[in-house]
Amino acid sequence: MTAESLRSVEIERTGVGAYDVRNVRGGVIELGTGDDDRFTPVELLLAALGGCTAIDVDLVASRRAEPARFVVRVRGDKVRDEGGANRMENLEVEFDIEFPPGTDGDQARKIVPRLIQQSHDRLCTVSRTVELGTPVSTFQRS
């Protein structure tokens, strides 16, 4: 890992089943088990999948026209496989975008399918990592 490539977060326990996730810029997201309004780890995974692609699409399309509606819905099924291990299946990222009428809106509408495909195929680090199945190392610091 290099300083340029490293991305990190820190997760601190704030109570039973309650955690704060902090990034290096000071942002905080509350994480929990699903017993309250805190995001669960699976919900954060879904948010990361959709958010990554949403940013890719929005940054380019909104240069043509400001969207009247820009909603991304992400869903999937949490399943337990034959060996008893949990994982997600059937992951879907759905875009619901509306641009205003006119030439600028037409230009934005025209490029959105290509932007979604480019994000999926090569730009979105999150979906690319999930699809490639990158190994995860876990360990305890002594």
C-alpha cells in the first residue's frame, strides 16, 4: 500500500451493537445491528455500490443539465449458503433520473446509459471489487 492508494475508515464501539465509522476527513456514520435507525453493514455495502455509480453518472450528466430527479435504488437478497455462510445475491442498482425538457436535458438523457455502463465496467471501484471477489484479510492486533 502507498499513501496515494490507501483508503481507510476507523470503527469505534459506542455501545452494545452501536458503532461510529469515521473517515480521515472527519465524517461519521452510525453503524448498528438493524435494531434501530443506524445503518447495518449490509446497508452500507448497498449504499457504497449505488453511491459509487451515482457519483460517476451525476458528475458527467449534470454538466449537460441539472436533473429534476436523481434517485438510485440498490437492492439484493441476503442469503445463507449450504455451508451456513452469509452473503448477498441478486445485487441490482436502479437509476431513476429525470432531466428537464429541452436540448440540454436531451443531451443528458442520451449519455446516461453509456455512463452507467462505463461506471459498472471500469470506473466504480466498489462494484468492480465486489464482482472480482477481492480477498479480505482479518487479524487481531496484539
